[in-house]
Amino acid sequence: MIHPARTQGYLLVLAATLLWSSLGPLTKTLLDQFHVPSISIAFLRCLLASSAMLIGLTLFRRDLIKTPSSTLWQLIVLGVFGVGGFYAALAAGVQLAGISLLAVLGYLAPTWVSIIGALFLREPFTARKVVSLGLSLAGAALAVKIYDLDAFSLNLPGAIVGLLASFGYAFFAVFSKTLNGKCDPRTMLMYAYGIAAVVLLPFQGSGLGNALQPATWPFIVAVIAGPTLGAWSLFSLALRWIPVSNATIVTSLDVVFSNVL
């Protein structure tokens, strides 16, 4: 039997994944054409997304600015590890591991989420889910041409950073789920990304100035609007109806969409 709400949840995750997949081409443009460091892109993404949400809530939904005190520690963990730590590891991973290895290691995240979901959120860990996880990891490996030894190299620091990135994404997904229903997604985004901006601020250098060129702003605005505000909103809404472990498996399609874009 098809459940309309669950179907809607999967469609929302699929739409969020499509928006997330646009981050790769946008980031590549900012890196290659304008020489904006990846850590600065992450910082601006957090700072501007949080600021935009704060302005929007101040103007239209001031009641959502406040959050229950019981959720503060979860928002801090989400901001520090699930967003700030995740983005910092991604930025370092691009330098140390390369995009190919980072992509494969990043797709270990659904496995961590499924294990955490089974242990702490009482989500079923079925044989079908095991097969889905295996297929998603194998598909990601093939999509980034892991079999091409000339283009793909393994190094220990890069592998460690890649694993940290996958753990960071697991924090992002799981805490987004646990906060769902306790905290409005817009409030969650404002606080989590604001905290992440504070985490990333000490790592900014002179390269941040490259992002102030007028020519970069259309790309930065696109990063904020699509793979940040848009994707977060859709993903958070979807978690009302589907398990977080299932949602993260669907997001594995990101690498496929990225290759198409």
C-alpha cells in the first residue's frame, strides 16, 4: 500500500538532493575562476544563510526566533559538528583527499545514519536497507571512477578527513531528525548555521577577500538560495514523514545529479 505522506517525503528528499547537487558546480566556479577558498565559501554559506533567516523571521515570524531551552544543546551540537565541523572537514578534504576520494568516503554517511537510527531512534535496520546502502556506496564509487587508479589515490590524512566529513553529515541528519517537531526548521537553520559561522570564522584568511568581488555574488547568492536554504527546508520537512536513514540513502543520488550538472 502506498502512503501519500511517505511518498511526499521521498519526493521532498529527492528535490533537496537535486538542489544539493548544484553545490558542486557552483563551488567549482568560485574555486577555479575567482580563487575563493573552500573554507571561505563554507563560512559565507553559513553566515549569510543564518543572517537571511534571521532577517526573514524578524520581519514575518518573530515568534520563531525563540527556541525552547531544552533544544539548545541539540542546536549547539548540530551547529558545531553537523554543520561547522562537516563543512570544515569537507573544505580540508578537497585539499588533502581530492574530490573523488572525498565523495566515496562521504557516502559512508548513510551507513552511520542507519546504524545510529537503529540504535537510538528505533528505526528498522532491514535487509532491504543493507542492500540499498551497499548499492548507494557502489554507485558512488563507480560515479567518481574509483577504478581509475591514475586519477584516484589514497592517502591516510585525506582518508581520515573524509571519514570525519561523513561523521559530520551523520550528525547533521540525525540531529535534524531529533529536533524535528521540537523546533521549527527555520529556527533550526538560523541557529545551527549561525553557530557554524562562529566555528568557521577563525579559519578565514586573506582569501576571503576574493569573495567580495562583485562578480562572485551571483554564485554566492545561488549557493545560499539553492543548496542551503532550499535544500535544508525540503530535507527538514521530509523528515516528518520518513526515517532519517532512508532519507540519507536517497541523498546518495547527489553524486549522480552532480555528474549530470
